[in-house]
Amino acid sequence: MKALADLVFDNRFARLGDVFSTPVLPEPLDEPRLVVASPAAMALLDLDPAEADAQVFAELFSGHKLWSDAEPRAMVYSGHQFGVYNPRLGDGRGLLLGEVVNDAGEHWDLHLKGAGQTPYSRMGDGRAVLRSSIREFLASEYMHALGVPTSRALCVTGSSTPVWRERQETGAMLLRLAPSHVRFGHFEYFYYSNQHERLRELGEHVLACHFPECQAAENPWAAMFREIVERNAGLIAQWQAYGFCHGVMNSDNMSILGITFDYGPYAFLDDFDANHICNHSDDSGRYSFSNQVPIAHWNLAALAQALTPFVEVALLRETLDLFLPLFQAHYQDLMRRRLGLTQAEEGDAELIERLLQLMQAGAVDYSLFFRRLGEQAPAEALAVVREDFVDLSGFDQWAQEYQARVEREGGEQSARRTRMHAVNPLYMLRNYLAQNAITAAEQGDYGPVRELHAVLSRPFEEQPGMQRYTERPPEWGKRLEISCSS
Ligand code: AMP
Ligand code: MG
């Protein structure tokens, strides 16, 4: 276990030089205080969880102090926002403080979000508010607990610094961890600005640091792209299977590592709705829940374009064509597991699709359905969940097929229950739960956000006294509008 002062830095991205990032110091927040920290994320840096209680912890993660070996930098990138190319984005309000090497030899980027203005801030104030920092914190750590690849969150620091959004709020900083903060948009930036030698440097850096296994391939760039396509197919399958709606799948918010990245107006579905749009500013529904699949493919095509100086177009196309079948295979596998099925059968895709249609028609709570389906033997469980559906004859037909399917596979109910509860969370990060925790935190009470985080860090395990976190949302909690402003 390490103390904060013992972290070891090895700033590989900073060494690429000023073409790739600009040195910028964090701008401190007033009266910093720790809102919440993740012991599991601290463990990634071998940090003693007790370190979170030290005053220096809040000072380091609010811009007041800095390790002497940190080299804070704002990265430059570009990207397609809502389908339109923006030639210059970059870290407008976050800084890569440096890369920490843990005892296992892994590098972790320390990225401080909300650290003040940078050359890439455009019209922005460089800040992040408490509300959005808490939302990113909770989602990062929850997604990890679910087993979905994601950036991590070490802590949120609050402050008394006023920040103006639709109303006056207070500034906060989130310390984000990821093995890399390189986005699709990094490659697009050097491609579209015709800096192809720099693009080569970037690609070689990413290959050496993050895709070393691709370096032996005949064309390492092609192998890397294939790996990125495969990872994204798996990632999006998990999003769809768990009802996660990202909300802003711009290519600058897509991680080169295939992890969930840059949480904004995200939502986990309460009632199942394939057309759900979680981003209040997304008028056309470009990033609606079901569109996430074609949009991920679209973003991969945008990345492929930026790789054309190094990989033949035909090969890029061929690799892109793998996305949909890979996605479908992963998705069906996950959904089968959520349904407690262990063997693939012809007609599975239809069985899943019909269930979703029935859920949509009945506005059935997506996550509770699966949890309750596993709780008892099929006949009893189906009778319980049936009450939530509207098209009862449709449901009965589905239920009959499902039950027959479970019986064909055989096996003990206790094993089925264990298997299903291991993939179907009891506790969900629902918008209204996050909102309640945020409202309390905005009034200076950090108890609720800490408790919510603790409960969500073990989402599959029943926790005594935590029943209230399993409730469906109240009416107000279903209609929360989350905007891009953060
Ligand atoms: P996002 O929607 O958070 O992915 O951000 C898109 C771009 O806008 C990125 O380049 C951000 O760094 C930048 N940005 C977002 N909010 C701010 C802000 N408050 N101040 C400066 N830049 C910002
Ligand atoms: Mg972003």
C-alpha cells in the first residue's frame, strides 16, 4: 500500500512533445473538500484507502498541489460531433496530470476534469460542476462493477467556487483514471490537418503502449484497427444488454481502448424503450438507445478514414464489416445469460427481440425483469413478472416458449438462480437515485452519494437494509431531463 507521495510517474504521452499536448497548470478551486472517493479505483494505484481522508488528497485533486513528477498537459484532438467534423477540440477543461505506474507495472493516466481553462477551451470556462462530476463518478465505478469496460473514477472534489450553467452551481473536479485518454478524435486531428508524420508517431505510440500484441502483425496498424473493432463490438453489446445509453457518442468521446468514456447525459433505462434519447439536446435522436449500434459502426468508419495513410482501404472495409456480426454474437450471448440460458439455439434472436417488444409495449422495468425472472423457478417467476406486461396474450406465448426452452436445457433451479443473479444486478444506477444523491451533495451532505456508490459497487449481491435502492423510479424520477451542460 502506498501513500500519495509515493506514486511513481512515467509520462509517456508528455514525452511525445508539444505537438500532441500543451503544458497547462490546473487552476485551483476554492475551499476544496472530498465529496467521494473509490477505494477500488485507489487500489489500481496501490493507494491505501485511508489516504482519501488526508487533507492533501483534496488539495491534490482540486488543483492546489501537484506531485513534482507530474507534467500536466492538455491534449489536442478533434472529432465528429453529431456527425459534423469539428477540426479542433482538445482538453478544454481537463488535464492529463501524468501517468502513474503501479506495482504491477501498469500505467494509469491521471486526468483531472474541471481543472480550468486551456488553449482548447474555446468559449468554455474550463470547469465542471458538482452535479456532472458526481454523475461521471457513479457511472464509471458502477459500470466497472457490472463488468463493463470503462474509464474509472478515483474521486470527486467539491468547492465553493461558483460556476454558471443554467443556474449558479459550484465547481468540482473529477479524477479520472484510464490506461489511455487517446480518442478516435486524436487520429482524426492529425489525419485531417495533414500531419501524417505526426499521425504515424501517434499510432506508433498507441501501438507500443496499448496494443503491443499487434506489433508483430504484418501490418500492425491493420491489426490494431481490427482489435479496436472487436473491442467496440463487445462493448456496445454490453451497453445494449445492460440498457446503458451513452448520450453523446461523438468520435472525440470514443476511446481507442474500446472502453466506455466521457460520461455526460448518460442514462440506464428504467422502463425498456428502444428509442430512448437520454440527451435532452439530441433533437434528432442520433444517439438514441437503439442507434448506438449503427453509430458505433459509423464512428469506427470515421476512425478507419483517419488510418487510410497506413492501411489499405479494402482491408479497412473488410474489418469494419466484422463489427455487426461480432456485435450480434456478443449481444445474443449476453442476453441468453441474462435469461439464464446456457445453450445457443436457432430462434434465440427472435426470442430476445419479441421479449423486448413486449417490454416496450408494457413499459416494463428493464433490469428488475431479469432479476425477478431468476429469483424463482420459471413458472413462478413468469407469473410474477407477467403483471408488468400489457399484451398478456403475447407475453403468455413468449413465456410458454421460454419455459419450454429452460426445461429442454434442464438443470437445477438453485444453479439457475445463482447463474442469473451473477449477471443481473439487483441495484441499478437509476437517474433518480443519482439525482437524490446530487441534491444532498449540493446541500453539503455527502452521505447519500457515498452510500449509493458503496451499494452500487456490489450490484449483484443483496445487501441488508438497502432495499430502497431497488425501487422503481417515482414519476418525477422518470422524467428527469439531462442536458449536455456539465
Ligand atoms: P464534451 O461534450 O464534454 O465531450 O466536450 C466536448 C468538447 O468541449 C471538449 O473539447 C471539451 O473539452 C470541451 N468542453 C466542454 N465543456 C467545457 C467547458 N466548460 N470549458 C471548456 N471546454 C469545455
Ligand atoms: Mg468529450
